[in-house]
Amino acid sequence: MKKFVLFTITLIGFLTAAAFALDHSQMHEMMMEQGGHKTDSRTELKMPEPMKVMHKEIMRKHMDTVSEITAALAGNELERAAAIATKDLGWSDMQEKMCAMFGDSAGDKDFFALGKAMHTKADALADAAVKGDRDKALTYLSQLVKKCNACHERFRH
Ligand code: HEC
């Protein structure tokens, strides 16, 4: 019995190690497929930690807003989709100030331009939705998400 328990424990240990080794080699393979070891070459937003925390909160809110707009469009609630897009993502004095402030910390004009491109896409989406054109609004939604990522590809914390 003692031998059996010992054998089982050894076996479990061995399998766990094998599973880890497999994960590790799979991970290595994936990294190689992506072009090997890379450093993050995106431009850093040089701001104090509390500002980073605030910025990330805003980002998560953006993600939530995209989800709410998607749900409204899926439910054919076009007025609601438009209202959310305008209020939470549309271009405004407030958004302009925010994008300018975060852009300054990156020391790169592209940040502001990429931010504005994303927010104005939300306005285009709202316009299409108000006019009852759900297909067009959905096309803008897809383009909006691409605009989010265009900035993520250029900038980091
Ligand atoms: C003008 C630049 C810019 C735009 C536009 C932008 N983001 Fe970001 N976002 C960033 C940066 C910079 C980070 C930090 C990324 C990093 O350090 O890896 C970030 C991080 C995030 C994160 C991670 C938050 C966390 O808690 O870690 C989410 C989610 C996110 N963005 C969602 C969005 C969504 C959704 C949109 C579009 C509706 C969007 N972002 C548009 C710059 C941008």
C-alpha cells in the first residue's frame, strides 16, 4: 500500500512536470512563430503611476462602452446606441483635453491624432444609428475598434 501511494505521488509529480514542460515548449514555439524574443518598442506614456491607473480605468470604461453600443445595436435600439456613443466616446471639449494631456506625456503628436480618430469614429457611428442605418453603424463599430488598437500598437504605459 505504502509503495502504491509513493508510486502514485511520483506519477502525479512526473505528469505535472511533463505538463509544465509541454506548456513551456508550446509557449516557446508560439514565441518563435511570432518572431522570437522581442522588446516592447511602443512609445511609453511617461506619467506618474496614479495617472496610469486613471488612464487604465478610462480604458476599461471604453471597453465597456463598446460592449453597450454593441448590445444596443444587436437589439436594434439605434437611438440608444447613438446616445451611448455620443455621450461616452464622442469627440468633445472634455475628450480633447484628455487626449491632449495624455498625448503630452508621450511627447508624440500621434497620440492625440489617434485618440481623435477613435472618438470621431464614435460620432460617425452615432450619426448612422440616428439615421436608422444599423448596417453602417456596425461597419463604423468595427472601424472604431480598429482605431482603439491602432493606438495600442503605438503606445504603452
Ligand atoms: C490614443 C490612444 C488610445 C486609444 C485611442 C485607445 N487606447 Fe486603450 N490604451 C492605450 C494605452 C497607451 C494603454 C496601455 C497599454 C499598455 O501599457 O500595454 C491602453 C490600455 C487599454 C486597456 C487595458 C486596461 C487595463 O486595465 O490594463 C483596455 C481594455 C483598452 N485600452 C481599451 C480601449 C478601447 C476599447 C478603446 C477604443 C474604444 C481604446 N482603448 C482606445 C491607449 C489608447
